[in-house]
Amino acid sequence: RAKAAGRGVVEVFDDELRAELNARAELETALRHGLEAGELVLYYQPVLDLGTGRTRSVEALVRWVRPGHGLVPPDAFIPVAEASSLVCDLGRWALAEATAQLVRWDAEGGHRGGLAVAVNISGRHLAQAHLLEDVTDALAASGIDPSRLTVEITETVLVDEPLALEHLRSLRELGVRVAIDDFGTGYTSIGQLSRLPVDVLKIDRSFVSSPEAGHADLVRLLISAAHSFSLGVVAEGVEEDGQLSALLAASCDAAQGYLFARPVPAADLPPAELPGAAVLVSETRT
Ligand code: C2E
Ligand code: MG
Ligand code: MG
Ligand code: MG
């Protein structure tokens, strides 16, 4: 409390802050309850292999089917979850659910068998000692090969959390893959890429979909740098043919975006041979 400020100013500030804190606390309580009550669902978005135009993996993206609120997007509740250990509970659930879904798709014996899945893990969770246990539990319960699981983390995590790097190394020793999400929006330099324990770089949508000429150059640069460090590259947020052709010209490995498919519930995941996608890729390539 700022003692120097006039009493009235302090009171207004207190009221606003109190309202804000109350709203966050209510949201956190509702989310904690929602997680236990099974209100969270994973949507899946195909990630296309640009060599073949086929879906080889999907990204799991959480949604909250909150009673009275409809389908709540992650940006509306992940930040609140990240303020407490709730985000770790959410991550543990997502790991278990996504790996179990792969097994259900395998059991269908159809075109969704053999997919890989990427799960977003918060920096707070990555820094916890039990992260490794959460991953090994999910692998053991599902029985999937560890190489079919990718953990997506954002680059800020690597700067903030000393334990994070150690855990990434352990995950890779298990055979789990690690991707840096939203690359380009944080502080990691290209030079650091060679030293990070990661397998895949995901280029942020803001660069992929930017009409600025300089950003197209940056995307090309990121792809060639990643390749020189033997990292795979996924471009996120591909919405237009022109963006796809630029990515193909730059030898990008994989892409996801509304041009191909939106995130959908597990039951609605389109076939690995997305209608039109292979044609789109091969035609855009020439
Ligand atoms: P992200 O991991 O970078 O996920 C990609 C986001 O871009 C998703 O938003 C996806 O729906 C959206 N997207 C994909 N293709 C396109 C496109 O072509 N155009 C546009 N405009 N958007 C596209 P979503 O599902 O709302 O997720 C937002 C963020 O929430 C994610 O960003 C991720 O950081 C976080 N998140 C999602 N699920 C989880 C989770 O299970 N755990 C944690 N900790 N975070 C999650
Ligand atoms: Mg992601
Ligand atoms: Mg991303
Ligand atoms: Mg993002």
C-alpha cells in the first residue's frame, strides 16, 4: 500500500485490485472444479508433413466446456492456471488424455492409427520434479512408443527455470521429443539453438502469416539455421497458399494451420490423407 498517496486514490486502487483478484480466484476455483468434473477436452489439429502432404502428427489443444459459458479457449484460462500448481494438474491430465487418444485411434485400425501427438506443457510444470513422473506415467498407461509423444514448451521457459533444461534432457533420454513453441517471440537467439536439448522448432504464426517482406526472409533464415543444427521445423498458422509455397521453397518440414485444418474434437479428426492437402502441397511445390 502506497503510504504517500492520498487516502481516496488508495481506496480506488484497492477496490479495482480486489475485484480483479476476486475474479481470478473465482476463475481458478471454477477451473479446478472443471478439471475434476471432466469439463476439459482436448481438440486436435493436424500437422502436415510437407514432404508427403500427409498428417503424421497432431497437436493437442485444450478447451474448457464450461457450463453457462460455452467453449472457453485456452488463452482465457491458462494464464490463471499458470499462477498456481493447477497448470501442473492440467498438464498431467493432458499428457494422459492425449496418449490415451492415440491408443484409441490405433484401435480403430483405420487411417488415424500410428499418429504422433504434441502436448503443450507450461514452464511451471516443466520445472517441477514430478514432470518426469507425469510423462512416464502417461507412457506406461498408454503403452505408446515414447517417440510418438512431443512436449511443446515456449522458449521463455528456458531462460526462467534452471531445472527446465535438465528435465528436457531427461525427456529426450526417455525418447520423448521436445519442440520449442512460438519460436521468434522470445529471447532465444539462433546461436543458442545448437546448445538446446530440442528436436523441433515451431515458427510462430506471427512470422509465418506476416505480409512483411522482412519476415519472409526471417522465416527462411530460421528454417536453414534449424536444419544446420539438425532440428525439424514446423510452421504454425499457415492460412494462405502463398505462405505454403514460401515454406515449401524454404524446405520447411511440416506445417499446421487453417489452410489445412482447424483444431477439432478427437471424433472429428480428418483422415491422414486430408482431402486436397497432398494435391495442394504437390501443386504448390511446382
Ligand atoms: P500454441 O501452442 O502456439 O497453439 C497454436 C494456436 O494457434 C492454437 O490456438 C491454434 O488453434 C491456433 N492456430 C492454429 N492454426 C492457426 C491458423 O492458421 N490461424 C490462426 N489464427 N490460428 C491458428 P489455441 O488452441 O487457442 O491455443 C492457444 C495457446 O494456448 C496455445 O498456443 C498454447 O500456448 C496454449 N495451450 C493450448 N492447449 C494447452 C495445454 O493443454 N496446456 C498448456 N499449458 N497450454 C495450452
Ligand atoms: Mg503449441
Ligand atoms: Mg505455437
Ligand atoms: Mg502460440
